[in-house]
Amino acid sequence: MRNILITVMMLIVVAFLFNSIIAQDNTGTRARIESHGDTANTTLGNLQP
């Protein structure tokens, strides 16, 4: 029973960390990757042959 409780608590902590680090709207890793990708797409689109 104790092992199940520890496992469930660890899963809750991992889900919380994912939401606070990766999926945060403005400052999360996903937002930073999207921002850099948009910048790269704009830069590549503005290149002249």
C-alpha cells in the first residue's frame, strides 16, 4: 500500500513539474521553442535568392 501511495505522489509531482516548466503559456519551454521557431521561419522567409 505504501509503494502505491509513493508512486501516485511521484506521478502528481511529475505532472505538476511538467505543467509549471514545459507547458506554461508565456515562459515555458514550449513557448520559448515556438518563439525561436517563428523567428527562424521569419528570417528564412526574408532571405533573398
